Amino acid sequence: MMQPDKIIRFFIILGIFLAALAHAGCAKMPWSSSEDPIPQKLYIDATRNFAVEFPGNWQRFLTPEYPALPGADAVGWESPQRRADQASGRIAVVTPHEPLSQEEAEAAVRANLPGLVVENRAEERVFRLPAVVLTGYTAQRTYQIYLLDAPRVRFLLVYSALPEDFDRYRGHFRDMVQSFEILR
């Protein structure tokens, strides 16, 4: 027969285990800030020095010379939904070959996204780093762009979507921004 103090210890440990198990079951589902929960995947890019989580059913693309920012390359993901032969939503991490000042980065974005109207410019922190956040639109797409790591911009986190899909995928982008980490 078990001693009373061992029985009490057993029930305490069992209680802690069950409480932890119940708490884990109550955790939010990946990507729960969006309309449809989608399992996430982790992408680690040692060459470009970052890690980020992205929607698991999105397709990855690599653009060695990102058209919206010459002298930079991009790793990104496109939503599986398409309209008019283009992805409804796109998320990208753009890495300039040389760091840019905030002004240079913002000017390059405006120059290379013809017709970009910036509706809002704000400041946030991402991965403990300062970021300028531009939200705006062109005739074709709506954008939210993070210029990350002042005073020299080393990363741009870019979200674009067809105007009718912008709010649908915005939660995916927000989750991606929150998961972004610089590796060294």
C-alpha cells in the first residue's frame, strides 16, 4: 500500500499534468486571426538571415531581382486562390543587397510601385526593431509594407492583395510579421 505523502504527491503531479494538458488544448489555432485557420510552416533562410512562419498552403516563390525594389531579392508566398490569373494575396520578405536609409527605402518603394497612394504611415516594432509601416494602394492591388530595422533598412515585409481580398489575408500577414526573426 502507498504511503499517504506519496499518494498526495501523485495527485499533485497528476493535477499539474492535467492542467498543462487542458491549457495546451485551449491554445489558439495557428493563423486564427484570419477567417480560415490554416496550419503554418516555418521557413528558415540562412542566406538572407531570417526565419518566418507562413500559411502552409501558400506557394513559395523566389525573385532574385525584386521588381518593386531594384537591388533586392525576395522570398515570398502566394495564396492558392487566384483571380484574373494572379494570386489573390502575396506575402514577401524583401532583402536589399545593401541596407537603405528609411528615406531611400520609402522613395524606392514609391518609385517602383507606380501609382502607389500611401493612406497611412505608422511606426511599430517588429522583432524588437523599429519599423515604418506604409499602407496604401495602386489601381491593381492594396499594400502593407514594413520597412524594418532603422536607421538602415535591412528587410521589407510586403503584403499585397487584390482590393477585394485585402482584409481576407491581412491576418495571415499580421501573424507572419509577428513570427519574423533575424537569425544573427
